[in-house]
Amino acid sequence: MTPEPLLQRSTGAESAFNGHRDTDPSASQAPLPAPTNSGAWPALRAPLRNRAVLFELSGAAPGAVFSIHRSGITIGRAETAHIVITGSETSWEHSALTTRSDGIYVEDLRSLNGTFVNDQRIERAVRLAEGDQLRLGGSNTIFKFSMMGEFEENVLRQLFALTLRDSLTHLFNRQYIENQLNGEVALAERRGETLSILAIDIDEFRAINAHFGQRIGDVVMQLIAGTLVKLTRADDVVARLEGGKFAIILHATSARNAGILCERVCHQVAAIALEPTVVGLNLTVSVGLASIGLDGYTESGDELFAHAQEASRSAHASGGNRFWVAVPARPETGRFGNQGNDS
């Protein structure tokens, strides 16, 4: 794998007041001037609401914001759709939103389960009004249509990004991994690609916190997070789950190369040294690897993740500082075995 790499401030008004009081002791006895509207504060203007957006109320990514381009957007299961929604309830090309001179219109693209605006199935193109809710077929994904200014849209995007990140390491969080994984697996299967997930657990992390303290434990997680980011590519997904647990989704990566990455993760983490600040702290991890695309064996993202976590536990039970591979058994059994690999 190649690396990818509270302040207080005196205002001018305070300084002027303090200066006046110092030079004129009688000023404190004088009545304060009545406030005026002399232009000290600029008048607030209503924002220019010229940006059409869909705000996801429920679904795989509640809080997500999608721009409606002047050229229009499509929604569906197809990889080419502007908004991709996985699940059999959604057609490949389900709905389209277009910009006309009098507003934004939504139309159904002859989908199997229909397109609904405020729970009413539409039969023709319908102009959307502020606050209208859009739902596709029988899916649980609901969008709210809104017109807003650029500043408001950017704030919503930033707030949504925060919900997907771990506050300590700034990696993606468990919610993001769980929301994305099934879609990632489905996409890899359609493309005929191998997809792998690594489940990484810091060995004896509770003991590290108990012996060295939570502050050192936090530093350990930040150092390991940085190591994982350096070892992966920009399009791979690195996440912190909870406690001392991490996960990585590898796109279009062979099982062999994924195994090489597991070995590098073990070696690089073991090489982290906090001395002389912290003496006697040796870091190791147990890594579990599960992949799809092996001998035509396929499964859901949730199942794949569970197998990687099971392999990580097996690696830890075998002494840690190593990785184990979840190897699919016969497809008809639906069971995975674990193959150990010392790092």
C-alpha cells in the first residue's frame, strides 16, 4: 500500500471608556448617553436564497446536504446518479430534479415503487415548494427541499461533517462506517472488485488507560490514528469505532495486498515510542481482515464487518501483535474460518 499521505479582548469602545474615566473622574457621575442608531452596527440584510438543496431527514445519512445543480440531478441506485440510494425499493434511475424558470421540479422516471411528495405519489413533474418532503418508493430515505443562501448551506454541510467524525482523532466514526459499508459492498460486487475491511484493536488498551492514565490513552489513539492514515490511500476509509478500536475499508484491493497492509499496520504500531516521556509502554494491535470477491463468495457489509471483528478477536487471543484473515468456508455453509498470520 502506498502512503497518502478562550481569549478576552478589549474593544475599542472599552478602551475609549476607560481612558475617558481615567482622565475625567466626574465622568462616572454623569448620566450615560442614550443609545442611538447612528450606524454603529450595519443593517442586517435578508440572505439571498438562491441555492436549491435537498436536506436528508432520514435514511443512510441524516443531515446530509445535496445541491440541486442548474443542469438538474438524478436519484437512484445507479452509480451515475447524483444521489445514490441503495436498497431494492429504489430503481436504478428513480427520480429527476430539474431547474425551470419558475422553480425546481421533480418527476418520477418510471420507477417501480413511485416517487412521493408529501406522501402523495406524483404522476407528472411537480414544482417543489419550500419545506416539501420527497420520498422514493418504499425506502426510508426522506429529503426536505429548501432554498437557502450560500452561508447557511455551508454551515449545514460543516455540521453534518462533524457528526461523521470522531472528536479525538478526527477519523470517521462508527456511524459512518456502518452507514457506508453495505453500499460499498454492493458497489464492489457490481464492479466485480475485491473489497476488504480491517478491524484493528489496540492490545490491552484498558490496561494502558488504567496504568498510564486516560491522557496517555488519548495520545496513543491519536498516534495510531495518524499511523493508519499514513499507511492508507486517500480513497480508503479509516475510522475509529470506540475505545481502542479502529476500522479501515479498502477499495479495489486484492486480498494479498490487504494482508500486506495488515502486516505493516502491526509493524508500524509496534514501532511507536513515547519514551522518554512515557517509560515502559509498548504498543501492539490485533488486526482482523475480511474480504469479498474471493471465489465469488458475497455477503452483506454487516456480515463482512462482523467477520473482520471476529478475526481480530482471534488474533488477540493468539497473543496479539498479529493479524488473522477471515477465510470463507464453503458458500453453502455461510460460515467463516480464521487463518492466523504472525506479523
